[in-house]
Amino acid sequence: MNPIYHFLARLMKKLEQQADLDVINKLLIIHFINIVALAFSLVFGVLAFVNENFTLGWFLLSTAVVFALILAFMVITGKKRTTRLLLTITSVIVLFYLLYTGGTTGLGVYWLLIFPVFSIPLFGLSRGNLISFLVFGASIAFFALQQKLQVINVYPTQQVIRLLGAYAAIHLLVYLNEFLKLHNYTVMERTIIESKNETRQKDEFLSKLSHQIRTPLNNLTVVSNLINKAKLDEEHRDLFDTILASTINLINVVNNIGKVSEVKIEKELGSQVNFDLYSSIDNTLKLFRDQHKDRLEINTRISKSIKTQYIGDPIRIKQIFLNIIENIIKANPAGKLVVNIDIDINSDTESQTDLIFRIRCPQFQLESDEFGNYYKRPDAQLIKEGSYQPDDYFIDFTIAKKIIESYGSELEIKPADDLTLLQFSLTLKKGISGTPKPEIDKDTAQLLQQKNKVELKNANILLVEDNAINQKIIILSLKNHVKNIDIANNGKDALDKFGTSKYHLVLMDIQMPVINGIAATKKIRELEATTNTQTPIIAITANALSGDKETCLAAGMNDYISKPFQVEVLVNKMKVLLEG
């Protein structure tokens, strides 16, 4: 392959770590022009010595030293404006010196033609055009006064006219090329923005549609469970089963709508804070240890050379592990499940660390579609009978894949020695070190959990739901399972009640007026931060698109259930959180 391509590709890769694309392009041009000018000065300086033109030779070698110093200045300081100015001034001095002396063979005048080639891309259309035009005007003045200036090599009029004509033509061609490039870039940027807006509108429509369909579907399934089929005759029982089967099929349709919606992970990660990597991961894994402690074992090993304090967005890290561990559990629905997580250093610098994460679990068989998404579906018989929870069979690593890709890496899933290996890397900026791993916090949390245990039948529940029909359905479903249920019509009402009454568990809707469920959960966790207590919160929501569950758990909720749901599933989740 072309060595110039290799050189530019390596230079571009190195620069990508420093800035955005627009700045990278400018830096690439500056570096390339500087290196080429340095190389040409050295080569033609040596040729001048070979031709015994020692004055020109020393001048060009001195110029090469100047270009090398400019390059070093750029690398050390990163000041591209000053570097561009120094580079341009040096180039103009060299070009006019060659005009004055004629170079080694009297043809040095033709180096003037390269000036518009690099000045316009270097400074952009407006400033580059002006600088190139000023040099063109200075060249005209030089040729007009060459007799008075007593130049070493006098240029005839015809040669001057051809030279200035060629300069003007090259200037116009370069200007046209930069104009078309800028125009195409603007059109492409506008197209991308319009495409993003259309995609956002599509996702909002799908989310709204899913939300609107799931709420009545949930009411149908819950009411169906409350009906005593023993009181129905055979004909009506058959009709009822048909309605229930159709409802379950509609649930599958809604789930497929949710899977179509692509997860959007912003490239600029949210909050950039100092956080403890071990604590963020371990607190996330604790959710799964508590819920599946009878069969799930998660072992975490972090290399001793890793300083666990980093700067970044811990919520994104939590979302990765929430998505991966949840799907590992779904892919292994029965039996003892051991998951081993190893975190090692891939590479390390003074400012950042490239970490590699390896997650090993029992081997599971997944199908992959043409988009690289993994999934596993239940047997046809289970679908026909309707005796399954549809969400429990979708193996969807989209959340983890998108977040990992936003860090410039990828999620690899491959079999390894009767195991499945999930591997990815993250580059994190180093934070303030010295904070110990929170082993004591784990023990404290466990003691608090034991202290707050309560039987479900004695529990005081706060239901946060703005829809009156949904309130009635959930109360009918749970009234025989719990002691008391209070109603809050929105997040603000929930905060008011939470501040004045003692609740053992909160059932939280997400989309509500005044204050939504996510914001209300964060406020509740802030209130609890000073009391060393934590009230379990379960999200009961019609939001079921990719990423909604991770968003809820990352905000501080303990569990999540999407509509439509089976009452038994909700009751079991409540028992796990209350009774352990």
C-alpha cells in the first residue's frame, strides 16, 4: 500500500486522541506541511552543496533547523495558531529568497507556485485566500522592481507572465476545491442533523406507541388473572382463553416494536466525575447477588496495579454490567451460575489507563441477526401456551455494545473452553487516588438490609402512579398480599408522602407530570443518603424500549418490571427486596 497513506493514517490515529475531527484535520495539515518542508529543505540543501552553491546550501539547512524547531514547538505546546503563523512566515522568507537568488539552477522561482496549495487549506477559504493573494501581490511588486533590487537572477517578462498566470490558476483551483469540500461538508452535516431528527422522532413515536399500548395490555392481563375461570362454562372458558392468547401475541408484537428502536448513546458521555471503579461495579453486581443469591455466584478480580479512582461517567459503567449480567442470567435460566470478572491493564500512561474487562460464564447458544444482535427465543410450545414472560427470553446486548463503542472499543462474544467469554476495553482518565476499596460499605449495606427486613403481608407500600385506572388495577392485584397501599399521583406528591410517612417499598411509575419517576427516585436517594437507610424502589412502567431498564437501575431503583406483567412476578420481586 502507498507509504504516504500509511504515514497519514498513523498520524491521524495519533491526533484522534487529542481533539475533535475539525481540529484534527487542521493539525494534520500543519504536521504534514511542516514535515514536507523540513524534508525538502534538507534534500535541496544537500543538492546545493553538491552543486557547490554553499550560500544556498547553508540557508536551506538553517531553514530545515527552523522547520524542525517549529514542529517541536507544535508537539510540545499544541498551539496551532502560532505554529501556522511561524510556518507561513518561514515559508514566505524561503520562497522570496529563492526568487531573489534563483536557486541552484535559476529555477527556484517555480517554488512560488506551491504557496496557494498549502496556504488556503492551512488557513481556510477566507484567510487563506487573503494570504495567498497578498503573496501574489508581493510577487508582482518584486518582479516589477527586480532591476532596482539588483536580484541575482533577472527574470524575463514572458517568464514572469507565465509564472503569475500559473500562480493565479493554481490559486483558483485550490480555492474551488476547498469551496466544494466545505460545501459538501455543510450539506452532509445538514443531512446528518436531519437524519438524527427523523430518527429521534421515530424513537419518540415508538416509545409513545409502546407506552400507550402496554398500559391497556397490562390491565387486560391483570384482570384476566383476577377472573375465576372455574365459574365459567366450557364455551366461555374457551373464548376467554382465546382472548388471553391473543393478548399474549399482542405482547410479542409490542416487544418487537421495542426491539426495533435503536439505542442512542451520546458520544459525549454524561457526567465526568471522580469515581471508584470497584465500588461502581460491585454495587451494580450486588443487585444481582441479592436477587439470585440461591444460584448466582459472581467473582470479581481487579489487578493490584489498577488504581480504582477514575474520572468519567460511572452510570455508563453500571449500565454496561447491568446489561451484560442480566442477559447472562437470561441465557442460563436454570442451575448453578458462576460468573468470573477479570479487570486488567491493557496500557497505562500518566493521564489515563486502558482497561480490559473479561467476563467468563457458562457457555450459552445465541443466534445472531444480520445486524450483529444476539437473541434467544422460547420454544414454540411455550409461545402457544402463553406460559412465559416474553421479556425473559430476549438476549439483547445492545446497551452494552453502544456504550462500549462510544468509548472506541467493541464487545466481543466468543466461546472459550466450555465457557463463553465476553471481552471489551475502556480507556478512562485517572482520578484522585487513595480511596480504599469499600469492603466496609458492603458489610454495612448487608447489615442495613437485614435490619430492614419485613414480611410482604406486613408491608406499607407507596404506589406512585398518575393513571387512576392503573392505580385501581394494581391495588386490586396487591390488596391481598400487603398490609397497606398509599397513592401518590406524581413524583412531587410521592416526595411529600415519603417525607411524612414510613414506607417499606415504593412502586414507581416513570412518565408522570410535575416530577417524573427518575427524578423522584434520585431525590429519594438524596434524602436517604444522610440516614444510612434505603427503601426498595421498583419501577412499574410502560417504557420497555432498549435502555429503559438500565436507566431506571442506574438512577437508584432496585428493580424494574415493564407492563404488561404477571402479578406473581411483581409479588416475587417485592418479596425478594423486602424479605431477602
